[in-house]
Amino acid sequence: MSAPLTIVESAPPPAILDLSPEEFRAWLTARGEPPMRAKQIRRWILQGRATNFEQMSDLPKSLRAELANAFSVFGSTIEKHLASRDDTHKLLVRLADGKRIECVLIQDDGRATACISTQVGCGMGCVFCASGLNGVERNLTVGEILEQLVLLRNLTVDPNGTPQFGQTGPLATRLTHIVVMGMGEPLANLDNLLSALAIAGAKDGLDIGARHITISTVGIPAKIERLAESGKQYHLAVSLHAPNDELRSRIVPTNDKTGIPAILAASDAFYAKTGRQVTFEYVVLGGLNDQPVHARQLAQLLKGRKAHVNLIPWNDVEGLPYRRPRDEDLNGLIDELKRSGTSVKVRKRKGSEIDAACGQLRRKAEERTLASDPVEPVS
Ligand code: SAH
């Protein structure tokens, strides 16, 4: 009897953006190349001008061949691209190991904002959110975080720098803002996120400065303090979602371990250290956290703080038993907050017809895979 055939899958070569600047420089130096080549090569990739090493025309031929043997230019591919009427573009991205994440390009008032993920899935378990329904699988690498930015930017300009047209006119020619509000808990993957954002922020990277980057967190006090210590001017958004611990622990299970007072103390410390006003996000769940008593408690909680509240009417997630708020309840929250002197806005709804609430597209794709239905063709 012959032995069963085993298929050994070789791991794909590492993507360039997954090498730290130090590692990449060391690799080049070992081959007698000047370390500045690292920036040169990274620029080709970050600026979306090369999809293979052969196209990097300012590199010696021999180096191009060595690079192609050792690395891949890019680890991620677009599995699905959806565009909505308001030119919100959502990508379902397939990572080198076959796992999927989502990222979104939002265009508004001359801004082009990339909304990116930091983990495959999410371990926080917020009851209303699609991303965490099956827990967290792993952290994204530095390269996987950066590649989302490149994929989104490549939607707006072609490799020659020519702006692309969308439904509403020419698209922005560069990304102006980043919001870390996709799948996952950013502060649970803080090291990789900060390394990726440092490269994205560099003048010869994507030139998106810290003041144009918002990091949204469920509220992990020790990590908020570490972020403040980073000395960078990131904008912090904290997902509060409830005005008292009893209700917050029902909606955001990790609150059991932290509690609102510790989160507010860390947010105050962040403001004191960075001078950057903190935004509190509040997903409005009809009938659950939008009643007059909640409005009063929330206003009381934030009174006297230099804070801003973003009310986010819940985006429907199939199968979850929540509903969007009624207008009068939403207005009740707004009025109460304004009366107590807290600045408040309702988050505009973008791209709702393409499941822009994060985690939903991936969930549908995974369900299709499980049901062994073909996934729709790559566009
Ligand atoms: N883990 C981070 C990032 C989550 S996504 C955090 O907790 O902040 C960014 C925001 O969208 C969070 O405030 C999150 O609670 C909210 N959100 C998630 N699913 C939503 C939905 N279906 N409708 C409205 N907001 C949602």
C-alpha cells in the first residue's frame, strides 16, 4: 500500500511591509546594498506604483531578483470591492493566510478617510457588534495594517497619479485621515498599530500626521495611558455606550473588569498629557440606552469635562435583537448633553447599502464559505 499523499503548503514569503525598518536595512546591508534602499523600496509599495519588484526601475537588476526570491511585494489581496452611491468604498481583504478583514474609504467634505482593522475578529464581545460575534483569531501584522491603507489609496489614484472617478466626481488624490475603527480592538494590538502608523505618518510614507488619525477603543485604561506616553498627537475615541456600569457591562462585557470610573480617569490623563480632547462614542440602541434617564446620567457623567460625544445610531446587524433609536429619543440625548454644555454630534450614516458597519461583509463571506457557496467574483 502506498503512503497517503501529503500536500505540504509552503508559507508565502514575507511581505516587505512586514519587515521593520531595522530588519530591512540589515537584510540590504548584508547584501552590500546601501540602507537607504529600504526607504526607496517601501516608497514604491506605499505609493502604489509597483505590484512586482521588476517594476522598481531605480533598483539594480540583481537586487530586484534577490528581493523577488525572498519577499512578496504585497501579502493582501482584494476579495471583494463594494462602492455605494456616496462613494464609500468597502474592501473585503484576504490576508496571506486566507483570513479576511474589512476596510473602508469614506469621502466627505474634501476628506478621504481610511477606516482600518487591527485584528481578525475581535475579542471584546460588545453585544451589538458584528466583528466580535466569533471572537478574535489573531492580531494583524504591521504590514497587514499598512497594506489596507495602500489598497484604499489605490482606489483613488492610478499608478501614474491620475485621480479616479467615482459616482460623485473625481476621488481624492490622497488619503487625508485614518480612523482605526474597523474590526478589532486597536489597543489590544498597540505595538503593531503604532509601528504601522509611524510609517504611515512619515513624509515619505503616506504623510498622514497623528493629528489626522483617530484611534477608537473599548476603553483599556493601562493602554490608554501608554498611548498618551507615546508623545504622539493621536485623537482618542472611547466607546462609552452607556452612562452607568450596570448597563455598560451588559452592552460591553469587558466593562466588568474595568468600570467607567477607571476609563474616564485614563481619558482625563490622556487629555492632560496630550492636550487632545477625547471623543466619547455612544452607540444608540433603541429603547436600551436612549431613554431620558440615560440622557440625564450621561450629561451628568461628562459635565465639566472637555469632551465631545459622538452619537452613533445603531447600524443593523442581521440576527441581532437591537433596533435603531426613534428620532425623539435621539433628540432627547442631544438636548440633554447640550444643556449641560457637552459638545455632541450624530455620526452621519455612510455607505449603509454596502454593509459599511464593520464586520458584516466578512461575516457574510464566512457564512458563504461555510455553506460552500462560491464567493462572488473579485471585482
Ligand atoms: N474596538 C474599538 C473599535 C470598534 S469600531 C472600539 O470598541 O472602539 C468603532 C465604533 O463602532 C465603536 O464605538 C463600536 O462600538 C461601534 N460599532 C460597532 N458595531 C456597530 C454597529 N452595528 N452600529 C453602530 N456602531 C457600531
